[in-house]
Amino acid sequence: MKLLVVEDEKALAQGLKFNFEQEGYTVLTAEDGPTALRYFEECYESDEESIDLVVLDLMLPGMSGYEIAKEIRRIDEVVPILVLSARALSEDKAYAFDCGTDQYMTKPFALPELLSRVKNLLKRKSVVQKAPVTTRSTPPRYHFGNVTVDFEAFEIEVDGERKSLTNLELRLLKYFIDHEGMVLTRAQILEDVWGEQSAFVTTRTIDNFVLRLRKLVEINPAEPVYIVSVRGAGYRFLPEETSE
């Protein structure tokens, strides 16, 4: 497991690195936001080297931890983010959670508690990674409207333009396709697509992923015709064409 520690206090960063490495983790440290995001993006592009958890300070030079959390969430909706900050006000914690963080600890902190929280976050994260979500066999290529989904290549083609999908984007789209025509609640989607990791995400995460899929497959994302909202319930996938 690989951790990213974002902390500008060098002594603390090195202390965290030492203790995490004693637990068997690989640790990267960054003293500022741009460096942290560069590390995260570089690792994210390689599935085998991706960051498994972020330990994040909030008061950093040039770029706050809140901004870093937002940018990480733009890249990866589910990687656990644990805030470690001297800020102890309830509004600080609330805003951190609004920015996408999962847990919040205040400084000074007890090392055994920190290690326990990290261990539990990583354990719950590892359970979900390859959970199956389908209910019927889906062909390698699926067509609807002007869209072709290539499940093996993790790509879609829209009007001749090919676009890459992340693992979760593909899983969610496949889930919609496998449940064509059915009204799917957010709770169902969380349980079936995110599995055990649903403890780390909210229904707003689903809405964000749906918006991303709509931008990829809909002619007009503001007026979707394929992935439509069902008021008071969730979403429904309505393809104009079926698979081959």
C-alpha cells in the first residue's frame, strides 16, 4: 500500500513517514499542494503505483489542504483522505468533509489512533476494488445512439472520437447497461458499484460520476436522453439502440 503524506512541517512529515514505513507502507511526502498533486497524478496514471490513501494537512504554503482535497476528488472520487490538522473548529471539519475528505484528526494526535484509522481505511478500500456488479453477460462492445463502448479497451467512441474511461466510470456505465430500463436508486448503485467502499462516499459522489458520464455520452448533457434522472428515486438508462 502506498501513502501520500502532505505536510509542510518537515520533522512531522519525516516522523509520519518513519512510522508508516514501520507498518509496511510505502510513503511519499510532499510539503506543498502542487508537489502533492503532481505525485498523485503521476501515480494515478499507473494502476500498479496508485496512491492508496492521503494524509493531508490543511494549513500549507500557497495552496490549502481544502483545495488539494478538491483537486484529488476531481481525479479520484474514492481514494481515502485523512485530514491531520491543528484546526479544531467544527466549521473547519465540516468544510473539509464538503471538500471530499473521509476522516479528520486534530493535532496533537495519538499515533496508535492514527495508525489504526489508516489501517481501517485501507482495509475497507481493498475489499471493493474488483467487486463484480453485473447481472447479465455484456458483449465486449456495446452500442447505443452514437456511442460505442469498448469494455476491453476501457474506451468509448462518440461520433468517431475515442475517449478513455476510468475504472469506476466504466463500472458505473456497465452497471447502467446491465440494468437497462430499470430505475436504480442511489443506495443500490452505492452498494453494487462501490461495495464496501460505499462507507467512504456519498450520494453526491454518484451524481458527480453521472454528470461525468453524461458529458461523455450525451449530445446535450443538460438534457440527457440516455442516463435520465427519476425524481425522488435515482437514475435510469434508456438506450435508443440495443447491443449487437
